[in-house]
Amino acid sequence: MAAKFLNNVRVLVKDGCEDDYLKAVEAWATPDGMSDRYLAKTGERRYCFVGLWESEEKLIAARPFMIEHLNSVRGFLDELSPELGVTDPVSGPILLHNF
């Protein structure tokens, strides 16, 4: 089944914490309904996580699990801005794939 929904979270990892952050993300269990997950290094200590989901409902149901994971890595993250805090999360339906 092709993914129908995605979430994307940008973070800035504290200096000296990248290895610990990467180990924690790699060890994190994939939530029910998430078909794929990707982590990209987008700059100096900057990362972008993308999760592909079967449905918006599955993403919503997994939010407590994702928040629990965020709380476990929060100490590794620097604030992006006073408005955002340590993450910049967005999510939405996939509109185009392999176009």
C-alpha cells in the first residue's frame, strides 16, 4: 500500500550530541501505520525526519508515541527559535508521488 500521509520534523542537535541523537533515532521503534521513515542531514547539526503513513488517522494515533520519543531526545536538541522551540513539525496528505 502506498503512503497517503507524511510528517516532517526539523531539528537542530546540540554540539557534541549528534552521535547520541542518531543512535536514539535509529533505535526508535517504527509506530503502527508508518510505512517508511527517513532522516536527512540538512546542514551543520541540522536534521530533517520524514515519516510516511498509511493514513492521517494512523499518524494521529501515533502522536503520543512520537511525543514520548521527542521527550527522550529533547536533551540533545537546541532551540530552533523561541516561537518553534526544539522542533518544526508539519504534516499533510501526499498529493504527488513519482510524477
